[in-house]
Amino acid sequence: MNYVNKETEYKLVTNANKAIEKTDVNYFKLKYCHCSSGEDRWSYPLFRVANREAMNKVATALLNAGIACNTDVYIDEDGDDSRGRPMLRYVYSVEMRDVICEPRLNLYTN
């Protein structure tokens, strides 16, 4: 895996935050998605946003700042309403592509 070091990660995330703050998006939250495959473990930064419009604005701001990104919409079934129909919850996020971080904490060591 081609991990970025902590200094590079910090610069990329800081530049991304500055680019997003210039937009009129009033809610975005930096999160890290943690992944594993066999013995490999890694994480990558993503920004959670409130809706599709905000997702598109954040992605455009990142692309204009020279930061490669992907958009993602996760649809979650969140139970049933009073008529038995499924309630769907949409989770919008923008992933910073090519920023793969080393795991911060290895919970699987002895």
C-alpha cells in the first residue's frame, strides 16, 4: 500500500478544509473510514455532508483546489413507517481520493 505520511495527510486535509470553508456549505464533518483486507489495515479521510447539493459543492471546491475526490451516496433502510413502508436514509459523503493513511491504532495486536 502507498500510505501518505502524517505531514502530507495534515496538509491535504487542511487545504481541503480551507477550500470547503470558502463555499456556502454550512455543514460538513471530517471523518475517517477504516478498512482492512487480510493483514492490511488503512484509513482514508472523507467529508460527510447534509445533502446532494452540498456534496456537489464540496466536490467542486476540492477539485478546484487540485484535490482528487469521489462522491458517494449510501442508502440505509431505517425501519418502517406507520404504513409498513421502508424509511430510507441517505448519507452523502465526499472521499479524498489517493489519500491512504496508516492505521492510528491497531486493535488486533497481542
